[in-house]
Amino acid sequence: MQRSPWSRRQFLGALGAGGAAALGAGSLAGCSSSSGQGSGGSSSGGGLTFTLWGGDQEIAAFQKVAAAFEASEGTKVTLNQLPYADVLPSVDSRIQAQDPPDLFRVSYIDIGRYTTLGVLADISSALPSGYSDAFTPALWKAVQDPDGKPVGVPHHTDCSAIVYNAPAFAQAGVTAPTALDQAWTWDQFTQALTEVKGASGGKYPVAINWQAAGAYRWLSFLAQAGGSVFSDDLKTVTIASDAGKKALTYTQGLYTSGLHDPTFLVQAANYPDETFPTGQPLSIATGDFNLPSLVSTATGFEWGATFMPRDTAAATDLGGNAVVVTDGPNAEAAAKFAAFLANAENMKSFCEATTVLPTRSDVTDLTYAVRPDLMPVFVQQATTIPASLVAASTSPVFTQVNQALQQQLEGAFAGKADVDATLEDLQKAIEQALQQQG
């Protein structure tokens, strides 16, 4: 196991540049189930500590793999379950104190900061020959450090699609697309929402899940219009473009036309999936990881799923999480657990139990435990995650990109800020982040 040196001073300096504490407070909110209660624990008495958040199904699935690993390798893995908002601040403070957890769960939109800080271990020696070949190349790249060494495993992914109130849509005579190549265009989406609102007595027909740290999900609309945050080499900011103007004009119009629920602005403190079960809004963009909770809460009406709208292209966001190994005394054993966690058998069982998507191409024929009738929508939608969006989302400066989106989109949607001025401010903020990154 190769270890890379790092110092407390270096880590503190890196935190100062990007504000990891603030990042941890909210950036996990939109990726995978967010529930979880603190259970403490910093030592496993010779075993491994794994800091994570998770819903009930996820924790049960992780515990099942940990038990199997202990039976196979004789190494106990203690899950240090925390509320999602506390995970990264806890990890950061423990790294600063020279007492990091052996492994931690991290979303792809946050991972870029850690892969460039030198606080993670190269786990190459723990991986069987050809291990990486089974993974989606872009996601495997996301768990590599700047030297191309793997520091963890891309555990699963997820994406957003549209979940809708079936009776409300039927009352309006609106039939949702059932195939990806039939997904609504932006104009068709607007027309469908207008008809649903009219038939429902004025209820808001949609809310998109771009609240708080989910602001980056607006980039799906940018990609649908043919735009991107960066150039292919990630060295030039390209968000202020004709495609950017088209995407921002369209999404701003969802609010100004009264179609988007105005209580769900970008800086809202709650999420559309929390009120969808009450009957408003009548459709939401949400991730497949939310299906288990919706099954429990949205029991008063039937609901279905269809695809994100499209413009010149179909696109959705990159969700999901990796598991990374910290550069500590237990790195070798932790690397073995990471490899075990993401082998084909364990990834398949985790995805089936928690309604998320595999990152391995050899994990097929999944039998989902919850709403297996709707999961094909998300599986198909996941094929539209653009490579440019994966590269941007896992870049070292994506924390700053997402923070800029939170600030600027709020003004555009709430205050009707000028589209061109908003894009110029976004462009400047992201260029500044690139310059600071050096």
C-alpha cells in the first residue's frame, strides 16, 4: 500500500480555499438517502471505521457487506453513521486531528476536493488484476488522484427523472412518455404542465430538485441545450454561452409563468419530494434513491415516472457516491474492504435493496425491491448523463461551481435577475475558482 504524505498545514490551507466545512453542511443533501443518526465511534479496536450517512435500507445493506467481509477476512468494520450534513465536517476535523476514519462515503460532486488534497490512499495493490475494467470509465476516473492512482471505488450512481401525480395528469388528459426517445421537448413539457395546472384548479404542476447543494442539477438543462461548464480540458469556463442563455431563460420562465412551485427556489430549506405526497406540486424531478421514501409517504394517490424533458439533447444529473480510503495505518485493510464492497455480487445486492444504479457494466438483470416498474425509467435516463457533466462534477473546483450556482440561480429565479448578467457573474465566479486552484 502506497501512502502519500500530507500535513495538517496543507489540509487547513486547502480547506480555506474551498470551505469544506460549508460544503459538508449541505452538499450531500441531494445524493442518496439523507437520513441517519449519529452513532459516534472513532475506534474499532483493531478493525476498520467507516464514516457514512444513509437511510435504513442503505445502512442495512452496508451492514450486510461488512458482516460478510468480517466472515471472509476476519476484519470487523464498524459503521460510524452520521446525519448527512455532519459527515464531511466530521471527516475534515478528524483528518486535521490526524485521526481520520479508515473509509468514508462521499458524493461525486464532493470527491474532487479530496482526490487532490493528498489525504487519500493509493489502493492499487489491493485491487485484483483488471478490477477497474468493469466500471464506467468516467466514474472510475472520478476516484483517481492527480497521478491516476485509485483512492477508492465508485460505489453506485443515481440520476433524476420526473415523478408525477398520475390522477392529476390523467385528469388533464396528459400522457407521460414511456420511452426515452419520446421524452418531452421543452415546449411539450411546458404545454403538458400548463394543461395539468389548468385541470387541477391552479395547483403548481412542477418543482425541480435544485435546492441548496442540489443547485448543480440545473446543469442538466444546460447540457440539454448543448452547453457545458468547462471546455473539454477543464481549463476554460464556457457557461456564459448561447446554450447557457437558452437554458437559463427557459428555467427562469418556469417560475415567471407560474408553472414551477415558487416555494422551491434554489435556496429553499426543504425539498419538493417532502411535499409531493401532500398533493402539491403535482410533479417533481427527483432521484431514484428517493423511491423508497415516496413509497412510504405518497400513499394517497398513484404516481408514475417519466423522463426529464429534452432540448437539443437529453440529459440528467450525476448523482451517487463513492467510498474512499484515507491515508492512515489501516489503509491496506480498508482498501480490501473497498474492493469487496464494490465487487459485482455486493454491488448488485446493494443496488437492488436501495434502488440505486450500478457503476459496473457486469452488474445486470437487477431485481429492485421497491417500485421495479419505475426503475427502468431511471436506468434509461442514466444513459443520458453527459461525459462533460461527469468531468465537471468531479473536478476539484466543483464545490465553488455549485456555490456560485446557488447564489446566482436564486437571483434569477426569485428576483428575476437579468439572464445575461447572471451568466456573466457565474462565468466570473467559476473563472476565479479555477485561478485559485492554480
